[in-house]
Amino acid sequence: MHTASIVPLQNSFRTCVIESVTCCRVACDLMGSGMSKRKVIVLGSGPIRIGQGIEFDYCTVHCVWALREAGYEAIVLNNNPETVSTDFDTSDRLYFEPLTSEDVLNVLDRETPYEGVIVQFGGQTAINLARPLSDNAVPILGSSADSIDLAEDRERFEELLRGLGIPKPEGRAVTNAEDAVLVAREIGFPCLVRPSYVLGGRAMEIVNSEDELRSYMRYAVDVSPKAPILVDRYIIGKEVEVDCISDGTDCLLPGIMEHIERAGVHSGDSMAVYPPQSLAPETKAKMVDYATRLARAMNVVGLMNIQFVCEGDEPYIIEVNPRSSRTVPFLSKITGVPMVRIATRCILGQSLKEQGYEPGLYPEQKNPAVKAPVFSFQKLSGVDNTLGPEMKSTGEILGQDSTYPRALYKALVACGFDMPLTGAILVTVADDDKAEALPLIEGFSALGFPIFATGGTATFLQQNGLPDVQTARKISEGSPNLIDLIHSGKVGLLINTISKDKKIEREGAQIRRASVERGVPCLTSLDTARALLLALSSHPTASDGLGVRTVDEYLRGE
């Protein structure tokens, strides 16, 4: 468009009857007056979708507030009317434009001169614009486009980790199916496969065989030298997540979050607890060390998110994102650390120590807090509600109390569980999961819940000390079957884990869909079932209630 001398025209418009006269006048006056304030452009996150939600708008808004507090003129470019960042009074000026390189460059032409553009608070949408903007000589404030590419370029990132002596699961980037199979044979199945440069775990899968891998490479993704597929050894372990703030030299970790579901469930769909309940002090120390050295080596300035998987007490890095993450609002609230404000001041050149923060792990709070996902399966027809590496949740909630079980209880209530749970528990689990499921079902039975199970699961439970388990027919065995049982209203909870047998899994999908239609909670992870059992075993009594307190009271340790 620039070549043809065609440029877009932006006009101010009225947003409401009373305020608009003032705001539009101010906006027009600022546009024409050549303000002396230095200008910074902040890219928003665009439309809300699964994988990129309102958490990133929180970061955008808090960045704008920090910029204005520091005396800068904050200009927002975003195109979602249902966000706070696009409210008329959030920024000094708002451009309601698509988040494409062409549209952003047009706005920057209009706003010249400016200090630079901040992309790290707008999620993957904004981060993906760092390279094209940098290639057009646009200054990227905070972590550079090269730092962002370093985290996404598998070869460069692995070389960096080797140089730093930081462990990661074995794996490589590939650009065709044959190379993917060769890598998988070398590292062994199961493998975690995913594209580069995506958010929300889109097209991410755990594959258990060469046939599954070839099928994935054929239909799941578009592969090219510019968009390779990452093939990693899948470690069945505890997943841990940290958000860091770096000033380029020092690194502050406001907190470490331990996922309740083991690795393999997307971090956005996993429950998480702060402070971690089962990490050894030496494991935490390693994570702080790895994060600090990585931030320094990658020249990170601002926020960085790191995901670890722990095999025993050894943490392995599975992903690094030099940007804000969906856990920033959660961690900011429960620790009292204004993460985006601190990160923005680092971007503007103020060190952590100058802001009064010492590097390392911030002192842990006394009261545990649990993050739990919120799903909208009843509104998403045809979506399987099993949890895996691809994100499906549409929101999240926070439960906090003086003990971990009580925090769990609050979190489960907030995300839609009708607590205390009533009705029977229907169990149908894969053969590989039966031994692990046994103590959980014993626990639910001890709490007085009637237990129904499909044939193989029922036989296993009956033979191992649970003679009262009732058998429910599978769909293929005719009516009345477990679908009829769900629709009868007798079932209060479904526990169903994924089978590798395709025929069994087809029935599993029908069972899970029936639970969604009936509004019956469905758990596809035994880790989540274990958390539910813990919450139910120690739920608050009518006399002491839920112990409601303000966030400030929790921060004071009350």
C-alpha cells in the first residue's frame, strides 16, 4: 500500500454521550499539539479465544497504567471491544486496528516520533509481530525480536541450553514425516509433538507409535522449514511453572506453581497450587538458578514464563516464553507482587534493585492458593472434554484458604462443582490406570459414595477389596447401559481415563459427551480425581463455613 502511496485514514469518534465530548476533544488536541511526552505503543492481544484470554488484556492494561505513571504517553493498538484495554479512558490514545504488521506500521507512521513498541504483554498474537516490526526498523522495547526467536528456534535454544548445562527432554525439530519417525525411534515413545510459534497447545499431541506419528504429520499440521514440528521425549512427571521478571541482569521469581495434573495436560487446563506442596528445596533452588541464567543469556528484559517437568527431583525445561503468560494475574494477586508494573519499569530502564526488589525467589506466602480451569463444553458442541496437550478451557478461577485441601475445595466450588458432591460415582478407566485408580475409588467408597463401574473395571475393583461395586453395562452391551445410568440422574461424578484401544475410546467419547449433556462433572485425569478426594475428605463443616477473607488479609498471613 505504501508503494502505491495509499495510506489509511484514522479518525476520532464518540464512544458515549457525555464523556465523548471531552475525550474526543482531548484526543484531537493531543493529535495536533505535538505533545512533549515520550510515546510508547503497546500492542494488545486481539480477539479472545481459547488459548489467549482476558489474562493478556490484564497485562496490557497494567502496562499502560505503569507507563502513564512513569510520565509516558501510552498508546494502545487493539481490536477487541470487549476488553478493558479498549475502554476510552484506559490509554492516552487507542487505535482500533487489526493486529497485523501492515496495520501496526501504518499507526507507527502516524505516531512518529515514538520511543518504541511493547509486544510482550499481548500474548502470542503480539509476540508474532516482533520480527516483522523489527525488520522494518521499529524499536522493540524489552526483550528483543532475537530473544523471542531464540526461545522458539529449536536448534538455537538447544544449543543455548547445552552451553548453560541446563537439562531438557531429548528431542529435535523436524520438517517431514520421515525425520520425525527417525527422531522418535532414537528417543523412544511416547513422544510429545507440536508446531512452533503457537499458543494454547494447538495441534499438540502425545503419540505412542509410528503409525500415530505419521498420521499426525499427515493431517494435523502444515510443516515447512519455516514452521518445523518439535518432537520431544514425553516425560511422565510433575509439571511446574514459573513466571520471572528480568532487568537484563537480575531475575525475580514471584512464585513457583506446581501443577496438580502431571505433564501431558496443557498448563492452561491444569489445576495448579501455590506455594508448591511437594517440591524439594533443592529442586526449587535449581529452578531459580536455571531461570536466572536463562534470562541473562537470552537478554530478557521484562517477563518470562518457564515450564518444567520434574522426573524425581530433577527439573527439565520443556518450554520458555519471553513474554507474559496467563498465570501473571493469578500470581500477582496471591503474592502481592505487581508483576506487570515491575516488568514495565524494567523495560523503561529501571533495575529490580532500584525498584526495591532483591533477585531470586520472592518469600512464599503462608496461605495456599489453587488455580482451577473453567470449561464451556455445554456450549461447545462436538468438543471432547478429555484433557490433553491442547488447551480447551475458557477461563480460570482462584481458591485460597489457610490449608491446601480447603483451597482446593473453594476452587472446585468456584469452577462449577456442586459441593459437597452427591450421587453415585461412575468409573471406567483404562487397563493401565486400574492399579492407580484403586486407592482413589476406595477413598470415595469410604466417604459413602455408591460406586458403579464398567465390566473390566468393576471386576478389578471387586477382586481388590470393593465387593459393593455395581456393574454398569457398556454401550455395546445393550440397554440399560451406563449412558442410561448417566441420564437417570443417579450419577454425580464420572471418572473416565483414555484408552489406547480405538473401539473402547469411541465409546469413551460418547460417555463423556453424555456427562456434559447431563451436567455431570467428568474427570479424565486421576490426578484431578485425587485432588477432589482430598477436598471432599476435609471439606468445611456447616459451623466453620468457607472462611471467606479479603486478598489483603491473606497477604498479611491471617
